[in-house]
Amino acid sequence: MNSLFLLTQNTNALLRPIAKVLGWIMNGIYVILDDFLNIQNIALTIIIFTIIIYLCLLPLTYQQQKFTKMSQIMNPEIQAIQKKYRSRKDSASMQAMQEETQAVYKKYGVNPQGSCIFMVIQLLILFPLYRVIYNVPAYVTRVKDTFADVVNNIMGTSGYQDTMTDFLTTISDKNSVMRNVSLNFDGTTTEAYDSIIDVLYKCTSDNWQLLAEKFSGFSDIIASTQATVEHFNNFLSVSIVYAPRTLISTSFQEGHVLPIIIAILIPLLSAGTQFLNVLLMNQRNNKSNSQQDAMGAQMKMMNYFMPIYSFFIVFFLPVGVGIYWIAGAVIRLVQMVVINRRLDRIDLAELVEKNAKKNEEKNKKKIEKKGVSGDKIANAARINTRQIDTNTTKKKTMSEKAASVSKASSADTSKQHYKEGSMAALANKVREYNEKNSR
């Protein structure tokens, strides 16, 4: 049965399209791993998925780190502008301050909104991804097909609705994940089919055993399906479907020690890798001994808050989300080291010159869009030049007189000696340079 889930896919108007795209990518990765490597594992699919996502976000990551590095250089100029307009609160002054600040950003080729955009995109991926991981069968076709035999047999059993309802009520008391799951036997056959998969996907080992008792006529199919589901959901002996909190509680009741250790390590690793990211970021920021404003101090506090936030969010969300979080942090660490080495080799003077040319080209295109071509701009410049030449010709007699005076004066001053490094000496060097190039 290849129809898409109606109940388990994300129904949020904004997040559902994103979840579908993420699910499509994950489905493709899973199919490739299955077809070419004979690997059926959702955890490995999530890790590869994370690498692909962060490679796609690499341009934004580069801009974010570039902004961080350039901020160290730009801060004195930005602070000077802020100091200049500190006592001016009128709209004209505020606009002028904003324009001068934007000019500094353009000078160094950074986008101040780049960091915010990167964070927004990360969140837009994280929330839909949670739905994809929480309901993998809704997005990964081969995972859904795994349940086909057992669900068809269940629905072929007389009175299956009452039996499944009683089964869900029984397991919900001990399996907290099931409290957010419901069976839908009031809708179409497809909706009933999909809702049964929702329940089966989140079953523990004890739940599968109870299901085999409820439907003893095909217990062998139930056991086979259980083995397959536990295989592709397995990550270091724990299921990616459950949150570490749930795994600790369930494993403690069942007397399993290893799943408890893994369940504790996952949020700890998430917080640890996040802390390493913050540490590396702050080390670079501390290299510039510039003073930080109040906003900078707040950002620093937020950075240290992130590892704590990371620990709690991974502790209460499915392990699959934790895998994504940890893999993402490790990839960011690698990207940060590589990008920072590249940024350290940037010639600042060359960068400023390059950005100046870019801004000049942008301004030229803006003028051309308004109906003035580049040729007209050049012609206008030549006309202005001819006007200047004409005015110069009219004043030639005065210039000749000035030149004769200057020449006589220069003949006298050339014999003079100036103190090395003095303003007079510098002015004399400029005069000599101009005379040399005018010949």
C-alpha cells in the first residue's frame, strides 16, 4: 500500500511542506542505503541526512562566521559611528547613523542579518524533522511497507477494532509515547490502516508480545515484523523512536542496563558537542580585544545557555532528534575550523577593494534600471570633463601667470633643505612628484 499517511504527516500549514521535502530526502537516502549497501537503518539515514543538510547550508554558515570575524574588525568603526550620533535622537540623525553603519557592512562585505537567517533556517528544519523522525513510516515508504502483512492480517480478523482499542488502552498506561497516538476506525479504510501503523511503530518489545497474544493466529508474522522494525530503528541497542526519558523509565522497569546508559549519554553528548562549538566561537571572539557592547554580552550568555538547552531538548525528544542534534554539532565544529582557517588567510585590504568594486557595480546597475545606461553615464562624465577643459582654457592666461610664478618659486625652493619627516619636507616631495609626472 503506497498511499501517503493522512494522520501522521505534519498538518501545520507552514511546516508540512518542509516536512514533506525532508521526508522525501530521507526516503531517498534510505532507498540508496538499502539498494546499494543492503543497510536498513534509520539512525544512519539521519546522520547522512544531517551531512547533506549542512552541506546545503554551507554558504550561510560561511557568511555567519565571516560576519563574526569581520565584527572584530568593524567594531571600532561601528562604535565610532554610534558615539558620533550618541546625543542626536532626531530622525535625520538616526537615518544618517543607519546609512553610515550599512556603509561599513558593505565595506567589509558582510550581511548583519546572515546570522539570524541561519538560526531561523535551522529551526525551520528542526521542528518538521521532529515530525518526520517521530512518524518515519509516514515519509519513508519502505518502512511503511514493512507493516503491510501484519496490518492486513489484523484488519482481516473479525472484531479487530475492539481488540486493537483494548490493546492500545492497555499499553498506554506503561508506554507514555502511546498517549499521543490514537486509532481511527470512524474514517476510511486507509485512515484505519495508517492509524494501526502509528500504534505498531511505537511498540516496545513487551507491547509486541502482548499483540502476539491478542492475535495469536498469525503470531509468526507479528514476530517477523517486530524483528524488522527493531532492526531499522536500532541505534546502539536503543530505539530512535523513544526519548531518553522514556527509555530510562522503560528499561529500568524491564531491568536493562545498557539502554539506560545510552539514553543518558545521548543528551550529555548533545550538550558536550554544543559546548565545544561555543568554546571555539568564544576563543575567536576573544582574540580581538575590542570592547563588547550590551548586545554582545547578551549573545555570549545565550551561547552558554545553548548547551543546557540542547541537553533538555534532546532528553525529552526522540533519540532520532538527538542523533541529528549531535551530528549537526560535530559537522559545525569541522566547518568552523575549516572556514576559520580560510578567513584567517584573507587579505583585508584586498577584500575592502573587492567589495568597493562590487558596490560600484551594484550602484551602476541600479542607475541602469532607472533608464540610464552605463554608456550614458560615461558620456555624461566625458561632457563634464570637456566642460572642465573649456573652463580651464578660458582661465589659461591666469594659469600661465600662476605657472610662471610657481616655476620661479620652485626654482628657489628646490635649493632649500627641509627637516626629514617634517610637513614642509612632505609637501616638497608631493610638489616634486607632481612636477615629475607633468613633464
